[in-house]
Amino acid sequence: MKEVFPGIFLIKEVRKFLKFIESTNIYVIAGPDGLIYDGGYGTKRLVNSVINEVQKIKELYQYKNERINLTRILPSHSHSDHISGLSKLRKALGVKIMVTKDMANIIMDKQRYAYAYRSDSYRDYFIINSGLKRKLKSYLLSKLSNFFWNLISGISFVKDPDEIIDDNTEILINDETWKIFPSPGHSFDHISLYNEEKGILFTGDNLFKSISGWLGPPESNLDDYMKTLEIYSNLKNLKLILPAHGEPIENPKERINEIILHRENRNKQVFDLINEFREEGITSKQIINKIYTNGRNIIKQIARGWVSLTLKKLEAENHIYRKESKKEIRFFPVNKL
Ligand SMILES: [Zn+2]
């Protein structure tokens, strides 16, 4: 653990295997009525690594003769790398699980969770040929990948959260007021936590220091995302961003503007490609291959998310239209952007 701001500690889960899967940042706002922000993964090893680090923070406070009592844990949103550890951390640390109504509905059980994160939504942009064989293959693949992902994340569902809060509210942490506000974009149930006096904002998965972050259907929404970035950028006293992956961001306004610009460039890049192939049209797969000319397959798979959302936005704004045949969907320009 590392003290990233006086009284705020960053714990990075320590992964021995599958190191390519990025660890989640768990933050401890330490003090007499402290809070843990984000629940991380739920495997025994990762949960134990968090418990050990929390113990070190407690020892540090005891050594300094300062009171420490962690009373609650609050996730930024209900993706598995943020909620899987909630139950086990509650049991081990005696904290209450605090969630919004939206999160509570999703993390309640396996069925609701699977429904919220169903992975067939790329079909609207990528595959039109839905022969039985292909349908069966994609069904089995998605079942298999869900199974392994659940195994890797060590997910446990939370039937009985201790406290349901509004997604637009204020809470007291160590007698200081923190604002919670909805920040959909990456996922619809995403919230942010902000303390104006300290100038600290927890952005969850909406904003990172060195990567642009995942966006994709069905959870993400590009318009919501841009609005959330706008809200971040209008915060009066923003000095430090603490994201759910990677390092703290010490130049928050600059980074927010970079990401806004990045998304605008992506919109333009996709539209320009569609415009370039205005005669024959272009499929989403071709768009990805043209953007990531030397990209690895996994990068291209991940990119399907933002490309789908960008196409959705361009269609909704009437900049492009589609022609569907039995085998593919081709996109054509309506007007210049
Ligand atoms: Zn997420």
C-alpha cells in the first residue's frame, strides 16, 4: 500500500498468475469512520492480499496513536473486478457493504448479473449471418468465457447489501463530506466520489492515467460518457484523480481534456473511413483492421466495444446509415461531419 494523499491509501491487489489481467486499485480513506472504495477481485489470494494491506494501515495508525475504524465498503460500479471481493472483505474486516439501487439489482445473483452483462450485443454491428451453427458456437463461447471469467474473478454475489444509497447524495467519511454523483459512460450504474475541499475525485473505470479505458455495449454509452467527462471537467477544485486501475492522475483537467479529444478524434476517424469507402461501404471489421493495421487479435477484439458505440452514435446522429445483407452490415456516409 501507498499513501497517495494524507489519509488515503492505495492498495494494489497482488496477482501471482494471469498477470496480464490488470489489478484493481482499492482505496482506503482511513480514519475513525473510514471507507474502502471498490471491492476488487474475490479470489482467496487477492482478497487476502487486500486484508494484509488493510492490516498494515491499521498498524500504522495504531503506531501513530490515531484512531482507525473502517466502517463501509463502496464499489464504483458493478463490474466483476470491483464487486467480487465485497462479501469476503465484509466478513473479514467487519465493514458494511454500501451500494446504489442499480448496483444492488445487478449483484444480487448470477442470473441478474449475467443478464446485465450479456455479450451478444455486438451482433447489431458485426454479424448478421446467424445460422444455427454460428449461433450455437457464439452461445457456447460466451458461456465458456463467462465461466472462466467468473472463476478468475472469484465472484461472489451480494444478496444482502447493508446499506442502499442514492446515486446522487452526500456521505460523511471521518466526519468530512464527500459527494457521490452518477457518472454513467463506462457502465450505466457507475458513480464517482468527490471531496471538493481536498480536490480529490475517484473516477473508477471512467478515466485512467495512461490508457483510454474500455467502452462497449451493452453497458457503455458514449453520450453519457462525454457528459460525465464534462461534469468532471467542471468540478471547481479538482486537484487529484484516483482511478480504479493504474496510477493517480496529478494533472486532472489536462487528462480529462485529452480523453475528450481522443474520443472526438475516434468519431472522426471512423466517419472518415466510412466516407473514404462511400461507394462500396465498409464493415465494422474492416474499420477495425484499418485502424489497427498491426494490432494483435486481442486488441482488435477489445476495440469492437468502442467501434460499436461510435457506429451507434454516428447512426443516431444521422451521419451514417447501414445496408444489411445476409452476411454482413455495411456502413455508408450521409453527410460530412
Ligand atoms: Zn468496469
